[in-house]
Amino acid sequence: MKAEELKESELVRYFLQEAGKHQKYIKSLKAHNAPLPAIQKQNKQKIECMWQALFVAIDEKKQGWRYVEDGQKVKPALLQQLEDIRESEFLRRKQQ
């Protein structure tokens, strides 16, 4: 993430912490000789959390705002854009 200059926001940090929990659980499962499918399931969930963290960080960088920290500031603008899209779609259908 550092190589791509991605920042660790609250949501990114959450997904990374979840991945860490899965890793800790995997170590516990291995220590207790758990069946391989259980370990593989936790590893899959860990990888999904890591990918989710990466995707969120990329999205936040592209957008220029963070989901959790800046969400309340950006929400009115997003709602206005959605309303504009709905209105233009309504006018387009009305003209047909």
C-alpha cells in the first residue's frame, strides 16, 4: 500500500484488523491440529479481508475522500448527484 501511496483510513484499518484476527485464529487452529478445511476457510476469509482493504484504499484514493471519516461531508453532494441523474432519466424517458 505504501508503494501505491495509499492511506490507511478507518475502514481500511478495520479490514486489516479482521485479517489479523483470522491469522491469529489460523495459528490457534494449527496449534490444536484442526482439520485442514477449517484452516483453509479461515485463510480464505483472511485473504478476502486483505483484498477488501486494498480495494477500499484504492477507491478512497481515486475519489479523494474516505468512506467513514469524510462520509457525512460528502453525502449531500452524492445525494444531489443521484437526484440529478434520476431527474435527467425522467426527462429523457418523457421525451421518448
